[in-house]
Amino acid sequence: MIQPYRTPAGFRDTPFIYVYDPFPLLGAYPSTVEPGNIYQMITAPVQNQSVPLQFGETFLLRRVDPSFMVIGPKQITDEPGGMRLRGAQNRDRGSGWRPLTATDTDPTGEIMNCSWTIAPEEVYPVRSQMNFDMKLVRLRYNARVPTIEPDSVPISQLLFQGVRRYPYATVDNRLLQEGWEERPYIYSIDILVDWFYYNGGLAANGLSALRRFSVPIVDFDFLLLDIRILNDFIAAGVEGVNETLECARMQLYDYALQPLSSAPVNLHAMNSADNTGLLGVGFTAGAGAKCPPVLYPNRSAIQFDLQSMLQALDAPTGQTLTFQFIGRRRWKTK
């Protein structure tokens, strides 16, 4: 029998994603743009990288997701490489490089992600950091070759997904208490992404500001279990559009406006939609499921920021995204 998720007594867990931006490495290590390609390869091993923990809390790492990037050989002719992840005591989790090449591709057939499940979970205590090395790293831009199109948008991220764990003395109200009932419910919002990653679409103008959106919670408390994101724009391979269909990043907040990631995250990694609009038939789900779930009290709101990943050569009318927040409404019966 499958047991419900349980946090140890006296503690509370909150889902969280630490985001590592690999593009500053291009200024610190030699790299080359592969001819006629959308990848930029770092030609030397990347040593002693780290992601420091925030908030003064323990972090339990359960998944590593190289989003739109390759860590290790991309072709069989490539030399060995990959990632070496170290635990809190700075000890390697494996005896060598762990290749993280595509287990999932986007509709153009290019790399989307490779999900590395960390089981058993790796526990990083307060004020520690996640340390790692990488070898044979390819970073990806949207469907523009960066040497030809100077306003290409960098889309690679390295995501560390797990939970923040902190002391919590009172009853965990995410669990259904006696005298309460709940039923399935979906909050939905349509958003037109019609602005660019760069101001005016030009890199020289700097990044565009994030835009915040809000979905009011009405009548009942709401327990968020899952996020699905659908895209009405399916035109991969058509000249003048963003072929990756990855037109935005998302930063989700809890009811108290505490972020659930350290930076906006590529949509596919926030999305559990499978065989539907955003990815197309045959493409696997992302990490939309929230474990543990996120509770939004009545009269609060689901708030999130969006960062556009479109550039000036992409579809000028933008793309409409449907965000579905799937969960359960909850009310007291006695």
C-alpha cells in the first residue's frame, strides 16, 4: 500500500527548486559555438561549482534536471564526460562522471532535459552548499545561432529540485484534518506572452522586467497538487517563430509570497502536461506535481512571475499560455 507523504514530526517541508545559471561559465572557460548549431560548448572541464543554500534551512535534493543543456557526450564520438555531484561532506555520489544527455527532446528533436533522480535523497544541512564538477558541457540558445543572431536568448538551466525542511511546531494543515472535506478543483488563467526577453528584443537594451500574475482563491482553501501549462501555438520549424516552444520562465510563490524557486524556471520543468499542447505527442511530463502540496487559504492568491524567453525574430503576436492549477478545494463541515 502506498503511504501518504509524511514529514518528520516537528518539521515542515516546502517544495523548492534551486536554479544554477551556467552561462557565466562562458566568460571563465574556453568555449566554441558548434558550426551551424544552437549550442555553445565549453571545451574544458568545469571544476568546483557550487549552489549555496538559502534561508538557513536544510535542503533535501531529490532530482537534478539539466534543462536545455548537455552534460557529457552528445554523440558517440565524443569523449567521456558528465557531472560529478558531491554530498554535504564534499564526497562524490559516484565513482566517476555521470552523463546527463537527453532523455527528453523538444518538437524539433533537440535536447530538452535529462532528469536524474537522486534516490535516496541527498541531505544538505543549514549553511552548506551543493558542490559539483562538469565535463563536456553544451549550453543552448533558442532557435537562433548566436554567432549569426546577436539577440539569441540563452535558455539552459541546471535545476536542483527537492524540499526545504525547517522546524514547525504546530499541526501540519496540509494534511486533511478531522471535520474537513475536499474535492478536486482547477483554477485556470490564460496569459498572452507578447513581450521579449530583451527590452525591445535587443540584447543591448538589457533584460525585460518580470511580469506578475495572480489567481484569486475564493470561497474555500485550495491545496495545489499539480501545474499544467498548455500552449496554443504549435508551429515548430516555421521560419520566424521560436521553434523550442519554450516562450517563458515561471517563478511561483506560496500564499505568503515566499518563492518556491531561487529564480524563474523553464516552463517544461514546471509543467506536468503530457501529450498535450506545450510539448506535443510523445513528450514526457516535467515536474509540475508538488510534493508536498502547497496550501493557499481562502481569500489568498496563487501568484507567479513570468519571464519572457521570446526574441524579436519570434512570432510578433506572441503566444497564449493556459496555466492550470490543479488541486483540491477544502472546507470545514463541523
